Amino acid sequence: MSQTGADHATLACRACTTQNPSAARFCSACGGSLTGKSGGRGFAAAPNESVASFALVSTVMPYASARSTRTYKLAFLIGVAIPILAVLFGQPSFALVTAAFVVPVVFIVYLYDVNLWEDQPVAVVLATVVLSAILAVASTLLLRAWLAGQPGSLIETTSGAFNVWAFLIPCVVAPIVGVILMLIGPTVLASRPQFDDLMDGLTFGVVAGVTYAAAETLTTNWAVITSPVDGSDALTTWLPVIINAAFLKPIVFGCAIGIAAAEFSGLGEGYDGFTGRFVGRVIEAMVLLALFQGGLYFTGLLGGSTGLVLGLVWALLLAGMAILRLRSVLQRALLEGALEAAARAGSSKWSSGEEDFCAECEMPLPVDALFCVSCGASVRARSKDVRRAAAHSEHRATEGGSA
Ligand SMILES: [Zn+2]
Ligand SMILES: [Zn+2]
């Protein structure tokens, strides 16, 4: 280990010249690795994971600490197991309803857990969830009515001949309209000063996306849910549909909207708003959703279980891509945001206080750190509860000192 320029045994970061404690493995200001290994940098929101990983929870729930991440993983596993078991027991209607609710419910628990709404009334955030669901139901019903009016469109069948309208409306129009509708709630919230952080924008985007996906699933499959269905062909017909509805579709929708909403918030303090980069991310989200729906439409044309399984593989592929994309956006945002703050050389509103601890590895943090010097976790990716608890103890400490 290099000891160059070490007065009082500090370690200067080569990227941003910040002085760090000599035992530091990561720079407290920019999060760069100090041990000399260039590959030593893990995912900033969960440093024990690599950036190129399909770890869902730390990607869509970056505020979760290492301990609560395990709880959410378990919640998702149980949540997905219920509809799958329901299908295997020949209850596709029940399975569809539970499948639609798995991801949104776990997400709302997470929002409550990390106390994202702070001192805001819970109603503000829940209103975004409800708004997203209402918009999904309304747009789906309108688009279906439009589709039903087109000659020769096979609205209820998934297999059969190619029809221009049956392709255009769900696979081109619906993604474009959907992305715009899904972004209404997150952009309104992200332009409020309490929620203008990139992490908040991302979180609201994911919430709006998963809620919209769930409401769309319920609306599209309403006929199946309300009338008794033959569940005897459960494995071949319903299992791929349920796995898609419960897990893959909300992941694709949530990540796509999360990426766009994060861009709306931007890196620094305050929100960036309607920039060219934001428009780019919006188009990216529309393309992702169009690819998702289009792939399901064309594999559906093949018909039978072959089509369903191919559709599932396609959805799995896109969900994996969406997770990787959101992770790289988050990683870059946390590291670039820190470099910007280091360049300004003041303490940012996310940096640690006195006697503060890392939420991931529970080691003490240097004052005004943006990263844990032991594990490299981003201090910005701590829940507001943890942040506020730290601020309180700091407040008490200074009060005690002056008394
Ligand atoms: Zn540095
Ligand atoms: Zn740590």
C-alpha cells in the first residue's frame, strides 16, 4: 500500500485528492477504490454485489440496507410462489389476481419501511399509486375499445393470423401512451423539494411502473378473473402467463420508468426537469415496452405452449436487460454525483454527520463522507429514517456539548 504524502497517516485519493484515514479502502468523497485494484469497486448501493448483476432488490430498492434486502428477497419469493401454487392447483383466476399484486404490495411495504414520504402525509404518495392504477385501467379500456372497432382484429385470441391493428395498438400505441401516463405522478412528486433527489425520482418511477403494470394486467385479464376458467391445462397455458404477470412485466415497466424518472431528478440537488437527456430516457422506456409487448405478440402468433414459453424467454431477457440498465444508471449517478460534490468541496445534504455509521456494514463513517471508507457503500443510498436518526443523535451530541 502506498504511503505517499502521508502526514498523520492519511491516504490521498488519486481521483479527487481528498484525504482519507490510512485504513480506508474507499474514498469517502468520490467512492473510488484506494487499494489500487481498479476492479475493486462494487455496486454503490450494495457494495458486496457487483454492478453487472441481476440482483433485483438492491436495484429497484436502493434505500434498503443489507439486512432488509434479505427480507424483501424472501417477500418476493413467497409472493411469486403463491400464484404459481394457485396455478398448479388449477386456480388461474385467483393466481392472476395475486400475481398482479405481488410486486406493488412488496413495494408499498418498502416505501413505508424506508419512510420515503418523511413528514409528508402518506396520502401524497398513495395518491400517485392510485393515480397510476386509474390511468392504466382507463387507457387499457379505451385502447381495447379502439382495437375492438377495427375490422378483423382478434381481440380475445392470442394465436392466429397477423393483424395490423392487433399489433399496432397494444405494441406501439399502448407503450407510448403508457410511458407518458406512468411518468405523470413521478414527475409531479420529483419537482417537489422534499423529493427532488435522484433516488426518490427513481423510486417513484419504479412504483408508478409496477402499479401501472399490475392494473393493466388486471384490466386485460378481467374476463378470465371474473368468469370460471378451466384450470386443467394449468402448466402449459397458465404458468408462463402468471410468471410474466407476477414478476417479469412489473420489472420491465418499473425499471423503464425508474430510469426515466431518475433522469428527470438529475444528479445534483434540485431537479433537472424536461431536459434533452430526459426525453432520451423517455424514448428508451417506450422502446423497451414496445419490444416487450411486440415480442409477446409475435410469440403469441406461434400459438400453443411453444409460443408461451418463447414469450416467457423473451420477457425474461428484457427484464434482465432492464435490471442491468437501471443498475448502471444508479451506479453512475451515485459516483458522478459524489465527484461533482467533491469538486464543489462543501458538504452536501446527503453526507454523513458526526458519530455516523454505515447502513450496510455498520462501521463508523468519517464526518461529511459520501461513501463508507470500509465497504464503499454510498451514504446517499441510506433510507431517510437512518439519515434522520443520525442527524438526531448529532443534534443531541452538540446540545449536550454546549450545556
Ligand atoms: Zn476520491
Ligand atoms: Zn460500510
